[in-house]
Amino acid sequence: MDGIDQKLFEAAERVRENAHAPYSGFFVGAAILADDGKIYAGCNVENAAYPQGNCAEASAISAMLAGGGRRIKHILTTGPGTEPVTPCGGCRQRIREFADLDVNITCLGADGGEPLFTSLEQLLPHSFGPEFLGK
Ligand code: THU
């Protein structure tokens, strides 16, 4: 696909197959290029107690931190359908914790259609972040 980072795309698609999404049937994968040059991936993990589920982005951020990465340089999300799967509101805030406002965010629908190339600045305008707390 044109303009898509192939390594991130393949990592996100690979991990998407491992998603635990028996309730929604909506399998999502996310892959991060981190400041250490490595790629970290995660999938959504649902739970019979619905609110306890994790989004793919949250899983990928956990993998990044556990693996030694600290900052998100690029994050790609992919899921079913032809509409780009964009991070939910909560995940936009999670990304905010570990990325600059101009971070590359690529959102895909795995079944084709136009990708969305965006940034945190666009997805989460006027946002609250660590610097408000002096961090
Ligand atoms: N989901 C994600 O993992 N990431 C997104 O960007 C959107 C939604 C998951 C949460 C839930 O497991 C399923 O997709 C349906 O909302």
C-alpha cells in the first residue's frame, strides 16, 4: 500500500491475528516504532467483564515500555473493514503520554480503502499532558 511503512504494517497485522476479541469480533493490531529503533506490537485483549478489556494501542505501549523503548516515533493501527481504524479517545491520551504532538499516526482498514496519515495534534487537539504537571 502506498506510503505505508511496511515493517510497521506487517508487525501490526501479524499481532492482530493473536487478538482476543470474542465479544466484539473486532480484531485490532497496533505497532510502534520507538526511540530505540525497535518495533513493538500489541493486539486488543477483551474480557468477559467488558470494561476490563485492553485496546491494541495500550498493549503496544506496554510492550514498548517492557522492552526498553520510551518514546513513540510512529504508531500504526489496523483493524477490520475499509475505514481507517483510529485510536479511541482513551488511547489518544495514552499516546499523548509517550509521544510528541507531531508524532506520525497511520490508521488503516485492513480490507483496503484509503489510509489515514495523521498526528496527535490532529486527533487530540488542545490536549492535557505531562508538562501540565511539570513533567
Ligand atoms: N479497539 C482497539 O483495540 N483499538 C482501537 O483503536 C479501536 C478499538 C478495540 C477495543 C475492543 O476490543 C474492540 O476494538 C471493539 O471496540
